[in-house]
Amino acid sequence: MHPTSLAPKDQGPSDTVPSHGPSNMGFVLTRLRLVSGLTLFTFVVTHLSNHALGLISLDVMRSGQAMFFAVWHSLPGSLLLTLAALTHLSLVLYKQVVRPTLRMPWIEGVRILLGIVTLLGLALHATPMVLERLRWTGSGHPVSYPDFIGLLASGDPMLWNQLILVIAAWTHGCIGVHLWLRLRGWYRQRQIVLAIIAVLLPLLALLGVLAAARALPQGDGGYASPSAPGYGGADDAYGNAYGDDYGNADRRVDGNSPGVYGSSGDGVGYGSGYASSDGGGGNYGSERSGYGANTLPHVLPDALPYGANAQGVSAPLLGAGRAPWLSKLLPADLHAAQSVIAAYGVLGLLLLLIALRIGVQTWKHRRGRVTVRYASGREVKAVRGASVLDISRMGGVPHASVCGGRGRCSTCRVHVDAGWEALPPPLEGEQKVLQRIHAPSRVRLACQLCPRHDVAVTPLLPADAQPQDALPYDPMKFGAEQEIVILFADLRGFTQMSETKLPFDVVHILNQYFTEMGEAIESAGGYLDKFIGDGIMALFGLQGGKGSGVEAGARQAVAAARAMGERLVVLNARLSQDLATPLRLGLGIHAGPVIVGEMGYGRATSLTAIGDSVNVASRLESATKEVGCELLISAEVAQRGRLDLSAFEKQNITIRGRDGGLNVHVVRQAKDLPRLRRA
């Protein structure tokens, strides 16, 4: 199918259906997802930094915890954190439901998987704490660091959940920040330093927790040794040294009941029940102290323990009379059961997400399909409303997208070859990016272009484009018509000469020749296009280069030809012992319109020029053999460069493949050219 055959056809009434592709609201949602994610990342940074203070001392760690709670457990902080979490989760889930394809860069897939692991880890980690704080019978006091650290240091399974949660949440956040900042030059310059910090912070947090655990008192009021029953003995209620934080023997509830968040020993525990003993007590706390331990159920029947109660009695909702199948699904410990229920809720949410996605994609397929044709000839059919970038991913077509399709980097930009007239104009967000890169007409961002008719496109960047490629549109790179000057050079008789020499000698002579000629060309302001065997192609007057414009290019090319002739004389003198006959040069210079751009494949891609003017310059170089001179300069070059070449013979020669003759100036020796001042 030719691109012109992809012009929009009469699609019927469905054409009037509004597009469901990216809109200005899409940019707003992207910004909200970014801001909410940064808020959550800030919370994690401060949380880990607080843990790292344990490397200094336990007291400093507790002081840091007070500051942490002052910010995040205050009413504004709690509202901000809750709103950020709900916003981020909702927008991420919405994006996964409506995105046309699940094909994505590997780093995006890893980030999503880490997000799921983080969600599960939070369900296991935070649910009991949140419920305990929300209980109307609870004190609302946070768990102290000694309590929590003692629990982890005792080898409780919660330790592994904490480690996995920290690694998943931190890595998820770091990937998000990296994808957000990697287009910025200052970030790329400091990327190694920031990567080191990203590795060190969670490591220091872990070391801080371990250091604080070693600092806890081991005898009176410390966490018990692993061999002791549970996590604390009946008389070694953990936290005696810090009991004043929560209450003491004199604290009363309702004015007449003994203190719950405290004990007669001024101790603090979490209530027994994380392990069992013969007496049912002494498990992570004791019967004399417990964080919500139900030591007096007749006084506070609703004060459920953090674990089983001090007397070994299970919580009412999870009593011995429950069904056997429920015992297999939920543990007997109340808080452990709350965590598992929350995890089941996360899994149920994921199943609901999958069902919604299937329904949305089924509905989209009923709205019709479009065809996108690529420059390679490949065609991909997809649902209407999908972006060109998503369509490329559906069809397995390699397509650059450094920012992941968020309309920020411009590396996914395409040239619309056909179907341009039927496309909607770019929205505000896309328009700003296109203006920033000075994109010409027919260039659009593939991640924002959602065709409702068949189109043909050509991606303008290779699939492995890097952040530095997200620069203003460069016509020298992507193709533009320019008037420049082209020079061709070739060694005469070198092929026959090389047949009598060893390969090493041939390479040695050619490398010295290329060095001399290359330096002469670049010193004059030219661009070395390529070496072809023993031939050279050079361009002068390129836009954006040194001395751009055809006039400057003509003077540069003539100056380069003179320097090449002079250097060849010096080279012949240096290689006189290695050469039976001196090296001879043939040169051709012509000016005219060409197409300049980066062409090739893979590592062989380079800036070059194509067009009739290039062919004419090559023919002039070949014609020096018949004319018997070293250099032929077209009259076009002399005219455009305002060069006085009247001292040299002028001829009209026939150029193969060109109608009519071409006026040229015949230069017997290139070194005889006049020395020109720089344009």
C-alpha cells in the first residue's frame, strides 16, 4: 500500500465521535500523578532518614521520630499523605485500565511490579497500626521505636515483610524520579552521585535499626532473648525503661481501671500472643504490661490486644468456634488476620482491575480500527483513540520514547507522510514541546497523536534514542535541502601500486594520506563526509557549520584544494623511499542544491548529502583523467564564491548523465591556486 492510499476515506457517522486520546486533561492527570508520587517519595525519604539516625543513638532516633510524627501524623500531614496515596493509586490504576497495550519498556514494567509489591507490603505492614490508631477505645499513641525495633530484632516474620516493603517502595520511587529527571542536563551530570545516595539511604536505614536494636537494654525491660518464651518474659515486660511514654501505674482509664498502655512496672509491651508459652503470658510483652493487652477484659472488653491477650485467649472475632475453612485462610492472631484480610483486598482489587481492563478494551474494539503504515512498509491495525506510540508497541515496531510516552521528551516524534489533513491539531501540552524543539510542519509526538483515520508515519529518531536526543529539531540530522559545495578527491594509480606492496605498507601509506588530506579539509572549514577506498568526499557551507552558506563554502573548498595539493607534495617527499612513483591526486568541486541528513544503518549512520550536485562533483573528479589536470572547478563554484579564476583555462566538458556541457576551470596543479582570505 502506498502512503497516498492512506488518505482519509468516508468513515460514516462514527467520524463525529469525539476522540478519547490524550487531551489537556491528560496532561493535568499526568502532573497530578507526578506530584502525588513525589509526596509519597518524600514520606519514604524522611522515614528512612529517621531509621538511619539509629547509627548515632537510640535517643537521637526517638527525637527524629518525634519530628517525623509532628509532620506526618499531624492533621495536615495525615490529610496530605492520605490524599496523595489515594490520588496516586487511583490514577495509576486508571492508566492501566485504559492503556491500549501492556507492551512497554522493561523499566516501566519493573516499576509497576514494584508498585504491586509495595501495595501488598503496605497492607501487611500498616493495616494493624492504622486500625489500632482508629479504635475509639485506643489511646491513639504511636508505637515507640524501642517496641518496634525489639519486635524486628527478635526475628519476627514481620522483619522480612519490612525489608521487602522498603526495597520495593524505595526502588519504585527511585525509578519514577529517574524517569522524571533524566531529561535534565544537571541530573545527567550528577547521576552517579545521586545513584550512590539512592543505594546508601536504605542501607543506612537498615544499619540504623540494627544499631538501635543492639542499644536496647537486654536485662531489665529489654526484649527477651530468642530462647525466652515469646518476645518477653512475664517479669521482663519490654520497654520498662520507656514506660513513661505511654502511661504508668498511676494512669487510669475511665478514672478507675488500671493503666492499659503501661503496667505496674512502668513498662510498655504489645500484648502477648506473638508466641505461646505454658502460662499463655510473656509473649512480646507480659501479663503485667501490654499495648492493648486484655488483662482486664471485664473493664475494657473492646481493648483488643496487639496479638492474643495476656491470658492466652483469642480475640472474640477469631474464636475457637470459627469454621475450619476460615482457619486455613486466616491466622488466629487478630492483627495478623487483619493484615491478611487487607492483602486479600489488594488481590481482589487487582482482579477487579483486570476485569475492568478486559471490558474497556472490548468496548474500544467495537468503535472501529485504524491502520498506521511505517516507512519500512509495515502496517499495524489498532483501535481508534490509541496513540501512534501505543500502536507501534502493539505491532512490535521499535519506537523511541525516553519519557515513557508522557509528552515531555519529544524522542517519539514522527513525520506524518500521509493523512495529515485529517489529524486534529496538537493540544497545548504537545504544542509547547513541538515549539521547544522548533519542529517543522507534519512533525508530531507519537505519544500524543491519536489518529481516527489511516495514516503513514516515519519515526525520526532511532529506537535506542537517549535523553540527549531530546533536543531542538536539527534539520542537519533529519533531512533538509541546502545549497552547499561538494569536493571529491581520489588517488591516481594507487590500485595498481598497492598490488606490488604488502598489506601493512598499503594501510600505512593510506592512513598518512588520509591524515594529511583530512587536516587540510577540516582546517579550511569543511566536513569530512566519508572515505571511499582511496577516495574522499567533503562538504562545505553546511548550515550551522563554520562559515555556512554556499559563498563561504565555495571559498573554503578552493582553500582546501590548495592545501591538499601542498600537503601532497610534502607527503611525497616523506614517502619517497617507499614509493616507486609519487602519489597523484584528482579533485572535483561543484556547488548546488542537495539533501543533507543523517543516513545509514546502526553504527554506520552518518551525516551525508545526496542529489545531482553530488554526482556532478564526482564526475568532475573522474574527468580530471581525460583533461589531464589535478583539479576541475565548475563555473558555478567560481560565480557563487565570487572567485577570480581568470588565470586558469576554461573549458566546456560533457558530464555523463547530464544534458548539455558544463563550464569548468582547469587547474593543472592544485597548489597553484591563489591563497584566499577566510570568508
